[in-house]
Amino acid sequence: MRGNDGRGAYSENNSDTESLGGNDRSGFSGPLGTQEFNSNSRKPSKKSARFSLPGDQITNDDDGYVEITLDIRDDSVAVHSVQTTGVGGGDVQEDPELSLLAKKTLRSKSNSFGSYLLRNTSSHIRQVSQELKRFTSLTRRPSASTRFDRTKSAAAHALKGLKFIAAKTGGAAGWPAIEKRFDDLTASKNGLLPSSLFGECIGMNKESKEFAGEMFRALARRYNISGDSINKAQLKDFWDQISDESFDSRLQIFFDMVDKDADGRIAEEEVAEIISLSASTNKLSNIQKQAKEYAALIMEELDPENNGYIMIYHLETLLLQAPNQSVRISDSRIMSQMLSQKLKPTQEDNPVRRWYQKIKYFLMDNWQRVWVMMLWLGIMLGLFAYKFVQYRNKAAFGVMGYCVCVAKGGAETLKFNMALILLPVCRNTITWLRNKTKLGTVVPFDDNLNFHKVIAVGIGVGVGLHAISHLTCDFPRLLHATPEEYEPMEPYFGEQQPTSYWWFVKGVEGVTGIIIVILMAIAFTLATPWFRRNKLNLPKPLKKFTGFNAFWYSHHLFVIVYTLLIVHGIKLYLAKNWYQKTTWMYLAVPVTLYACERLIRAFRSSIKPVKILKVAVYPGNVLALHMSKPQGFRNKSGQYMFVNCAAVSAFEWHPFSITSSPGDDYLSVHIRTLGDWTRQLKTVFSEVCQPPTAGKSGLLRADIMQGGNNPSFPKILIDGPYGAPAQDYKKYEVVLLVGLGIGATPMVSIVKDIINNIKNKDMEDQDSTTEAALESGRGSSSSSHSKNKGFRTRKAYFYWVTREQGSFEWFKGIMNEVAEMDEKQMIELHNYCTSVYEEGDARSALIAMLQSLHHAKSGLDVVSGTRVKSHFAKPNWRQVYKKIALHHPDTRVGVFYCGAPALTKELRQLALDFSHRTSTKFEFHKENF
């Protein structure tokens, strides 16, 4: 399916049409049926034909003919342009006014497109022939400098740019729902709908109330309605106008909204008002503040003669500008359809084959996790069976039966899991194994915290089996045993047979066991997402028992738990020899390893102090800290480190992704206030900051100046770096980086590192070539040891999705730096602002126009304030994956995601779908904290 150049399955310009120039566009006279059309071809193309206008004699007079260019697609044919022409094939000029016929689209109604064309084209030509002749004699209204072309593709783009309602709710099909809402809203208002409820009635959300009110007033002016309310009949007229699919109708509504005095002209003040309204509707506060400046920009572009106003056709010119291909995912129509069909799930009739395919794909995608889980479960079952059989053959079995076997089997798995649960949180050890060994190819180090949680579940099961078996079965049997049955138990429980539960509870074994269960229950409960992320609506006094702080402190109860567990294991009822008391044996190595990890953290953070270089507070409650890099601190892009601030808490350490690249001479982190600790951290640093000077970003800022009166910053300690999934991006030729909100932090470091590595690799390749040439002259050779060994990445796609316009200030400087440094276009940067309505919604139409004008003039985006042009609403992730799959067949693509869990499932599922059904293999990785 790839072309000969191997670059993919569709043309470089992503055009949906194909022009036939030169001899391919041959003119002829006569009926349209004599022109040959290949209806079976899926490739869109343009065909030209010449017709004599009715009422004219076929002579050699050039004015007797017009040339019509049709835009032919797989399911439609549209008039692309109409031109006056000469028989001799001389120079022709296209009249843009004739392009009004681009809206005349002929739909295919039979299997044979050619036969349909033959039957119907003649009637369409007769209907429009007189209009064509009239238009050919008209003088162009816009000047040559403002000429525009209403081609089918441009008109379609403009139509998308003026969508007032969703397509599925428009027209006659949507009226019943509107009528029902009208009846509900006007039940107590005498059948009159006030303008304040107009937006709700036609299905707009509450955020669009002002925009809907402006639309109401525009339509009211058109229908000469002076009041502030309308009846159902008038609403029906409004609805018919709003849901009209024609471009002219939508354009007129939009023009009327801007033209508030209804004089047919738009003044600069009116442009500023509609910009402010659009910015407010889309929550773009920065644009709203600069509405007058942007209005002047639009007037400068559309009113070069300084008339002080613009007309409707000026607005049309702006809307009909061709879309910027660099910011659109516009794939080949043919390949998109084929790939979409290929990705449609096929239902296997045979249930055996269906289950086989599911299992095969599952094992292909999760084989690392599967073998680790199988090994863990196998060890658990082996230990349980070992103890079960051992106590099945002991004297205690005669009194307590299978209950003691279950209790001891559960205890053995509990000891093993209490030792194992410490290993996934030995971060220094895991980072060393990830960086220095090849174990990462078979061991899923990215899932260390998930495995930690799985082991916790195993501990809960072990505690349940052990405690419940003892309390509900073993102890009651001992209490009710006859003297003869109890006699074998005297060496373990004493000559005096216990008479109550209190005997078991008051002993060391009972006290330690109960305290262990209580502390575990507290730690497990506060570690659940509902408590850790404050998802429960608890009374205010209980709020302090939720959040990260509660989780952090409760988890450190493990020191007490492990101490009591060792004591509990020494004071066993049924084991008296030291070598039978194996609890300490299980725990010795893991506890020692973890203790060394904590000592290394404390030692490393104390001997490697950092100096704060810059502090900035950004919109969206984000604190950026730039600090000196300690000597010997070597990090990789995508890694994270722990941060401690004694001014907030001397004991708490919190992980944050490193946003600086390894090549930078400083370290930086961006911290969003999401909890108590981060909120207090922002407060203590804000106290030493001031509003920024001109030319510097941030709401508050403080910089260290050489020889100046520098502020006194709170002391910061760091510990790290630690390994993370994103650090492995280098092993992929193509990477897809996705950051949601503050989740962009590890990705920003990666995009900077990619450019640095590509530049270094190119320089080394040049040096190697030069060195090889010199060495060959001396008859010897030498090998060059590349610093970029293992770096394979040649293309990166970075998608940053955020809700607020102010968020783009977090990495404004970095984005501009990457855009300037990326000379070879190795990185595609895509910023998405979800507060703005999707591209195609009338509520964001003026923002889109302004964005195109401002970017063309200054090279900066009005939404993000960077060189990277922003997209509106949320990305179509299926289209993103499709684009990469088409551009990079037979390639492994690393997908790295950091952000809220809500998007994880969709991105992972798309990676699986495209990997299973295309030659491009997507490997999904998610950051876990």
C-alpha cells in the first residue's frame, strides 16, 4: 500500500483532490455525456468540460462558451469553477463569482455513477445556464488583492467553521426535541420564550449563554422582532435559519451577530465586541483583554483602504481561506477508508477461535506481567501446600483439624509477601537494574507500584486466612476439647487448658496479632484511591484523615508492623525451636535492603545541597522551581526525583518529574497544587516572589541576580533521580508523547533531549566520517564510541492537552526553544486547549480566524502565545494513531502517557487495536506515582 518513495500511503500535500493539468484537461464542445468519467475509481479528481450556453449559436466567438471544472469524488460531483474560455485554448481567467456554484453537489443514487450523470446533468445545466451567462458578464466585487476561491474543499472548511449546532440535532429531525424543551420552559410563561432561555432551548450549554443571547438578538433584528421574547412559531423560524446547511445562510447569521446596528457594515468596535464575546465563551481571558488590539489586526487585514468598516464578502474571504495543513490531520480519503474498514472488529463465529484470538493477543501484550504473576502465584501455592501438608501430619491436627493447616498455610504466604512487598518500592535498586542491566526486557519495572498493590492484596488474603481460621475454628476447638484431646497440646499451651478467649488475647501472640491487623487495616484503607485522592465527601472534621498526607503517614506505620511481626513470629504457639521460627528469615534481606535505601536517600540529599536559581508562579496554580544541579547528578529525560521542603514538613518527600533535559546545567520541576503539601509549598515560595518585570512570564517571580539583593528562599532537598517508563523512549524510532495538564512535565524534558541527541548524533556521524577518511589513508581504522549509544528516535509526536489557556505559560519558553531548534522537523508539537469549542463551531469561528491572521503575521499563536499553533477541543485519538500508522508502517512506536487515569484506557486500547490490525506496533507506557 506504500508508494514507490516509501514515505507512506498518501501524497505529501494531503490534498483531497487531484488536478489534471496540461493535456489532461482537454476542452470539448457538446453534451456532458461525451466526456468520459471513471465512476469506479476511488481517486478524487477534477474534470473540465466546455458547454455552449442556451440561446447562443455555436460559433468561433469565445464568449459563446464557458468551461466548467467538476470536482469528482467517490460519492459526489461538485462544480469546482466556471470560466469563460476561448476555442483555441488560449489563456483563461477564472471568475471567482462563478464559484458560487460550488455548493451544487450531485449525490450518487445508483450503482453506476456514469449512468446517473448522463441522466441528470443536462437538466442541471439548463437550470443554471442563464445564471452562468449572467455571472460571466459581472464585474468582480473584491479587488485583485482580496480575490478568493470558493472551491469545494474551501467551502467545506468554511461550513465547518460556522456550525451553530451539532449536525445530528439540526433540521427537521431536531425540531421535536426543541419543541419539547420550548413547552417545558414556557409552561409558566404564557407560551413565550425569553432570550435568556434561548440557548438552553436550542441545546447550547450554560457557558454559551451570552453567545446564544447575541444570536437571538441577531435573528430578532432580521425578523423585525422588537421584544425580548418569542413564541413557538417565531422559534421555528429561528430554528430553520440556524439549522440551514447552506454556507450563505450561516455566514449571514454570523455577520448579523457582529453587525449589531444592522447597517450592513461592521465597524472596528463591533469586531472588538464579538472577539470579547467569543473569548469569554471559550474562556480565553488573555484574548479578551486584548480584544481591541486583535480587532485592529482584523481591520488592517480586511480593510486595507481604511474605510473604517468591512462588508460581508470581506468576512467570507477570511472564512474561505484554505486550512493550514500543518495543523490538520488530513489523510488520504482512500487510505483512511481502507484502514477504518480494516480496524472494524470482525466477529468470529467459532467461539473456540474467538477465545483463542483473545488469549493470543492478551499474551502478546502482557507476557511480561503474565510470567511474573504466574511465578508469584506458583510460589504462594507452593508455600501454602508445604505448610498445609506439614501440619496435616502433626499432633495439632487431631485437635484443630484442617483449620490449623489453613491458618499456617496462610501465615506462610503472609511472611513471604511481607518480605516481597518492600522490593517494588526499593527505587534505587530498581533504577540501577533498569539502567545497568537487560532485565528490563523481561521484567516489567514500569509496573512496580501495581505489583506492590497486588502483593498488598495477597497480604490481606493471608491475614484473613490466618486470623479467621484461628479465631473461628482453632481457638474454639481448643476451648471445647476433652482432656484426652487436649493432652497433646500441653507442650504448646500449658498443662492448664485455656477456658476463654481472653487467654489467647492477653498473651504476646494475641496482642501483637491484633495490633498488626488494626495498623494494616488503617494503612490499607487510607491508601485506597477514595481516601488518597479525596474522592469521598466526608464531614469537615474527618477531611484531615484523607489526602496524600494521611496516606504518607499511615504507610510509615510499617515500622511498627514489621517490629510486631517479628515478635509475633518468635512467640509462636506451635513452634519452639529457633529454626522453625522463620519470620525473621523471610524479612532479613528485604528489610535490610529497604533500610539501606532510606539511609542512602537521607545521606545523598544532605551532602548534595541545591541552590534555588529561579522561582515562578504560573496560572493554574503551578509553581516552577529552577535549582542548581548537584555534582555527579546524572539524570535521563523522563525520570523523576523526590523533593523535600523543611519549611513545609521536615519528613515528607514528594515525587515530581524533572522538566529540564540532561544537557541543561540546572534542574527544574513544575509543581501543581493538588494537596495540602503542594499548597503550602506554593505559599512559602510566593511570599518571596514579586510580580514579574516586562518580558518575563508568570504571575509571581523571583530570580537570583549576580551581585544583587537576592531573596532568601526556603531550603530545598532533593533525592534522585529515579527510573520511570518514559526514560526508555530512546529505544523507539518513533514516539508518541501525550501529556494531560501537568502531566506534560516528563514529555517536555524528552522533546528537548531528542533534539539535543539528534544534533549530537549528526555531529558524531560527521566526525566519524572524517576520522575514517583520515585513518584509511594511514591503513588503520578506529572505532568511535558514541555518547548517544542506544538512541534510535528519529521522529516524535507531542500532544499536550490542557483545559486552561494560562497553562501554556508553564512551558512557553521551552516550546519556543524547541520550535526554533528543531531545524529538521523531527518533532511535531500539538497543543490542545479543551476550553475552546471544537474547530468548526461558530462559537470559536472568530478565534480561528484571528488565530490564522495573527500566526501568519507574527508567527505566534494567539491561544498559547508560542510558535506552536493550538488546536481546539480534544484530540481525535483514533485519527492520531491512524496518522502515525500510515506514516510509519513496519515500525515500533513507543506511546508514553502521563496524566489523569481517565484517558489511559482509551490510549491503551487504541494501541492494541492498531498493533493487532496494522504493521505498526504501538507499545503503551504510563507513568505511575
